[in-house]
Amino acid sequence: MKINKLSIAAFFIFFLTPLKKIEWLIPLFYWITIVLLISVEFFGISKLGAKRWLDIPFVHFTIQPSEIFKPAFILMLAYLIKQNPPQEKGYGWKDFIRLSFYILLPFILIAKEPDLGTALILLLLGYGTLFVIGVNKKIWISLAILIGLASPILYNSLHDYQKKRIADFLSETPSYHVKQSIIAIGSGGLSGKDKDEATQTHYKFLPISTSDFIFAYTVERFGFWGALGIIGLYALLIVHLMTLNYKLKEDPFAQVITSGISLLIFFYMSVNIAMTIGLAPVVGVPLPFFSYGGSSFITFFALFG
């Protein structure tokens, strides 16, 4: 109930705030969230082997700065791109490197927690937004070659548990979590099962069924048609937002925000569903508006506000 009230409050705060009239505050908002990300290293509390949360004194409530950062990140990109829109051929190297600083800084801080799933999604969100807005194609080709050459070094820099997730993903035998998820999805059939007959969730074989693996739980209960309905709703929402993106070409600020939100939903939905069916490594990525979780729920309400 507390999370619902905070989510609604976040929605109306952003909804009623005239962002374009006070856009000069956006850099301050961005840097405050960066300070929060840095403070996790010194004052953060650990859960499940990762230090990602800050404890709010006297109210017995924790916040995850990486979630609060997402609205600040999208708004900062919108602010920067509005100040310096791309030329006809897109951004050149100078502007691309300047914008990359604001993308790579939070990526490094969040990946260090460690929370590589969220860090990679923000990285894709940042560069995906630049791709939509416009960057010279020679830059993308150069980056693709560079990443390909550097991939062995990047792999060796991963934590042991992250390497294990990749190894589990590439192996023929899925991990316990993924195996139970696939069984739950397969047993749902076309129309699903009653609550008492959904053995994987009823008998707790499926772990984290209300959060990371909520898609598997839903398919076991409501079957193929339920899965199709969820994916269809996300697809309609993403297409709607991308359509707005084309209507707002004369307004770079609004264009970046709609592009950023649509890409964020797409990446979260794709990664979450892919990991439940064994097509992506298991990372702590929730299903937007659907997974149980305080910080992510508040974040998406704020974004839509």
C-alpha cells in the first residue's frame, strides 16, 4: 500500500511539474542522483550479495538510486540534445563523446554495485536514444568494430557470478531457475491452470515468481493466450510512444523523452521475458508495471507522469 501511494505521488509530481519552464534544474537533478549512486559505495546496504540500496533513516524504507536515476537520465539527455540538436548528418565525434560522458558515468557506477543488468539497459537506452535522434553512421560502424575487438577484455573484467550466468546461458543444460521457469511456461498450455493446479508456483518450485520470473508464473496460470495478451499490450504501448516520437520532430526535448521511455520499456520487457525462456542470461530485470518491487514501480509511474 505504501508503494502504491508513493507511485501515485511520483506520477502527479512529474505530471504537474512544468518541466520546460524549469528545465535548468534538470542538470541538478542528474548530478544529485549521481551523488546518490556514489554514496551507495560508502553507505549502501547489501541484499542478495549486491550493494544497491540506501536506507532512509527513521522511516524504515530503502531506496535504490539506480531506479531513481532513470528519470534523471532521460531528462538529462533531453536537456542536452535540446541545447544542441544534431545536424542533418547526425552528431559528429565531438558531440558524441560529450554525450557519451553522461551515459558512461552512470554505467560504470551501477555496474560496480554490481548491477550489470540495469547498467547495460541504461547503456542501451542512452545509445539507443542517440541512434533515434541521429548520429553519423561512421561512428556506429567504428564502435561496432571496437567492441568486437575488445570483447575478450570486457569478458575478463566481469565478476565470477556474471561469468557463471553467461556460461549457464550458453550451456545445453539451463540453470535451476530457468529450468523451473521453462517447466512453468510449458505446463500452462493454451489457457493455463487453476491456482491450486499450477504446481511450479503453488509448491514454490519457481523462484522469485512475483518479481523476476512473474512472466513464467503468469503463463502457467493463464497459458499462451495470457502471454500473448501481455506481450501485445507492451507492443501497443511501445508503438504508440514511437509514433509520438515522429509527431514531435520539431520538439527535441519531448522527442527524446518519448523515445527514451519507449526504449526503456522495450529493453526491460525483452530482457525479462527472454531470460525466463532461456534466451538471455538471468539478470535482476523486472517486467515494467507488472513485477513486484517498490523502486521500479515508482520509477515507471514517474516516467509516465
